[in-house]
Amino acid sequence: MAKKGREKNTANKAKHSKLIAQKKNKIKSKEAERKARLRAIIEKSNKS
């Protein structure tokens, strides 16, 4: 039988999902920045 009233844990799940997504996006952006920085260093050394 289905529960009556408020759904359980939906607010916490949504908040958790949002925080986890932020964390993943932060990691991806840091990796991208690092790759770009390394690529710039390599290009500079190849030109010299």
C-alpha cells in the first residue's frame, strides 16, 4: 500500500544530487585547466 502524505527524502536527495554534481563539475574544470596549462607549456617549449 502506498504511503500517504509527504514523500520521504526527496529534498535531501535533490540537495545531495546537486552537491555531487557541483563536485564532479569542479573536478572536471580543474582537470581541463590543468591540461590547458600543460598544453601551453609544451607549445611554448616546442617554439623555442
